Amino acid sequence: MEAMRLAVLCTVIVTACAGEGPEPRKSGPDVSALPAGKGWGCFRDSVAEISLCYRPAECETFRRRLRDEYDRRALSYSISPCTERPGAACLTMKPATQPALGALCFELVSECEESRAYYAAHPADYSQVSERCGTYP
């Protein structure tokens, strides 16, 4: 009798719990696409109203490229200096015009998630968008 009661109890618990439990973990950025190294240099762009982060040795190069592009387009802008940060929030995606997966990193997780949602909403232009942002040293 005890074995039968336990079998019924076990069946009820397993049936009641089927499909419940934690959601599957969303896949984060493909770390192989992240730039090698440690630490980040981040700057804020007033045109895009967002921060962008690169490895410290690359930050000034990308900041200068952005500044040159805004000058070429005769846009009014303000770009803050590169500031060292211990971590950055990153996503990975593949633009349709590029042959390989790339990474974009931001000072704030909220900026990363907002950008990630934009890329995910445009599958004709961007594929392999990470399902969530990750924070990396």
C-alpha cells in the first residue's frame, strides 16, 4: 500500500511539474568574436546617444574614426575622451554586409540590451544576434 501511495504521489508531482522550472538560459555573445585583452576604453557619442567600448589600445583609434566620419558628414557632435573601465557589456552579431561575426561593447548593460534588441528586430540586416548581452573584463 505504501509503495502504491508513493508511486501515485510521484506521478502527480512529476505531472504537475512538467514544463515548469527555470527558463532555458539565453545564449550570450560568442566570446570568440570579442577583442582579445583585458580592460576597456569607453567614450560617449552625442549623435548616437550611446557609449562605445573598445580595448584600451584601440579606443582612441575608433574614437578618431567616428569623429572623422561626423566631420565628413558635417554633423554637429560631441565625443567624450576614452575613459578606462574594468568591464563592458557586449553583444555579438553578423551584419549582412560583413563576412564574419562581430562584437559591439558598451559601458552600460541597458545600452547593450537596447542595441541587441534593435539588431534582433532586423534579421534581414543582422544575423546570429546574441540572445542576451554579457559583461566581460
